[in-house]
Amino acid sequence: MISIYLHGESWAHRLPASLKLLVVAIGSLILFRVQDFWVFLPCLAVVVGLYASLGREGLMQLKLLRGLSMFLAILLGLHWFSGTFFEGVTVVLRLIVMILAANFVSITTRMDDMLEAVQPLFKPLQWLGMSPRRPALGVTLVLRFAPHMLEVFSMLREAYQARSGAKNSWRLLAPFAIQSLRMSDNVAEALKARGGAEGLSR
């Protein structure tokens, strides 16, 4: 299956997946309540520093933001037209920090480790005779492949720009949807070959 995991033995790779997910979850809840524009600047610096601690390959992962640029620009433009520009900047910075933090967890955590960290959240399903591993796998796949889909959109946009000269267009939606469906089929086939959720193990 497609993986965005960055192989390495850094300090971030050695941290437990459950701890990383917990820190990102709590941090996101806190940032949602923060409205001060200046708070997000040091937060962004810290997140970029985390990527820098992984070396050159870690910094290259920041290209994820290229796939978000159109969405962030539209969001900022809407706030500008409504007269709340600085509020829009705060919203954009919040999204950038949260997305980069979540992506940092994805590139430094093996998929099976993330699956084992998420699975205890669904333990109560065992009381109903259901497997907690299946919904845990669903959550894990979302966490794993959301950054990858942003990268796919970024590559499609670059290809469109090379052909037409325009940076963004609604015409990108169709090939992006096709790529998403194709990737879903590939992931489904790979999971089936491995025995489904129960077949994914160390």
C-alpha cells in the first residue's frame, strides 16, 4: 500500500504512537480555543523545527502545504472580503499548524503502531460482539492517507500549471476524484490480500 512513512531512527520515531496522537489531539483542542494571532507564530516555528529535526528529508515533507495553498487562499480571501482579514490569518495559521502536526505523526509512525494506538478507543465494541480492529483501521487510514491526498492534489496542480500556465482551476476536481477512487481500490485490494483488518499485524 502507499505509505508516507519516513523511515528513520530519530527521537520522533522512537516515541510511542499513543503519546504522539494524544499530544496532537490535546494541542488541537487548545488551539481551537485560541484566538490570538501572535500565539500561532511560535507554534508554527515549533512545528517547522520538528520537521527540521528529521533532517533534509523531514523538511521536504513541508511541501504538503502546496496542496493546501488554493484552499487557504480562498479562505483568506473570504475573510478579507468580509472585513475580518486578521481573523482569517489566525484561522489559516491554525489550520497549517494542526495539519503539519498531524502529518508529522504520520511520517514518524508505522501504520501498525498507529493502529495499535487507536484500537483501545474502540474496545467497548467488543461488548456488542464487534471487532474493534475494523473501525480502528478506518481511523488509521484516514490519518495516514489525508496528507497523501494533499500531495496528490499538489502534483495535479503542478502538472496543470505546466500545461496551461494557470495555477488553479475547478478542472482539477475530476482528475483528483479519479485518483482518489483509484487509490481507494488499490488500498482495498491490498487489505484484502493481507486478510483485511485482522490480517494487518507485525
